Amino acid sequence: MNFDLFADDTPKGRETIGPSAVVLRGFALPEAQSCLALLKQLQAAAPLRHMSTPGGYRMSAAMTCCGALGWITDQHGYRYTTVDPLTGQAWPTMPDAWRILAREAAAQAGFASFEPDACLINRYVPGAKMSLHQDKDERDHRWPVVSVSLGLPAVFQFGGLKRSDKPLRVPLFHGDVLVWGGADRLRFHGILPVAEGEHPLLGAQRINLTFRKAG
Ligand code: SIN
Ligand code: FE2
């Protein structure tokens, strides 16, 4: 038996962190530069803003969206909308390159034919974080979440199905793509406060794109 065959079967830099959750190290690196150019255009149409939780807390990550649906939070709760409440316009179209990147990453993780209709864009400056939460406002949880990290590194907390389950700590770097679905789809997760730093392409910030099929 040729054991090298098995080694070659495993894509480089693939880390399994759950039954249906993988980190694809550097998967988005070839797209990183063009992602940033697209991000600039999207931000001009739908500016980053700090949303508030239903409980009245201002989120430390600034957020915007693209795609047919965008996720918002305000005093009325968490939900997907077709219109950006800040501009009164439809959310900007999801760039084809992003849709394809998300579909290819999902396929690598075992989720064929993923067609995201929502992309949440989070911007973290040093000190910003995201508390443990579940992504559960999407209609059909059979589709995974595909998360692309750019800029400063961060520690992703990957908990269990209960908020009290002790989370794994998974470092995420520029260009990494994390996919979670299936049995892992409703696991609590979050981001620890981003450490000070200066990224050569993005400066003192981390950008995260999460792709979902929400509608
Ligand atoms: C999220 O949970 O929606 C964002 C996670 C991240 O910033 O990596
Ligand atoms: Fe999330």
C-alpha cells in the first residue's frame, strides 16, 4: 500500500475542528488583493456601521452586508432584510468572485452546490470582539456557514451546542477559510478581542466575511 497516496489526498493546510467543520488554511490567499478592492466598493455603497443588540449593546465589530439578504440587529431583534436600513437601498450585489470562493470552500468541506445569498462583513479593530452566539437566523440549517478571514489574526472560539460548553480556541489568519455545517452548524462561536498589530495589506484591522444561505 502506498501511504503517500493518503497524504496527497488531504489538501494542504486542512484542519478538522469538528465532524463537519474545517479550516482551509490560506484558501482565500489568491483572492485576497481583489477581495480588498471589492470591499472598498461595497463599503462605499453600504457603509460599515456599529449595530446594537436587542438588549441595547453596541457591537464592537462594525458591520455591513452584501447579497440579496443582509443581517441586521437593532432594538427589534435579529433578522435578515432585503434593504439596508442605513441607506434605504437594497444591499449591494454579492461579487461573483466571492460567491464562487464561498461555493468552492463549501465543496472542499463536503457541502456541494452551496449558493450563498447573504454575506456579512465584519470589521474588527484591535480590542473588538464578538461574544459567543449561534448563527440561527437562516431558514435552512442544512447549509453551512463559510467564513473568510483577512488582515490581523484572531482567535475563533468554537463552543458546543450549549453556551456553557467550553470552546476550542482556533487561531485564524489572513486568507484562512473556515466552514462549519452539519452537526456543527449551531455550535456557539465567537471572536476573542483582536490583539494590536499592523497587517501589511490591511493595517490595524481584521475583516471577516461570512457567507450564508439565509432565505
Ligand atoms: C461571526 O460569527 O459571524 C463572525 C466570526 C468571525 O469574525 O470570524
Ligand atoms: Fe456567527
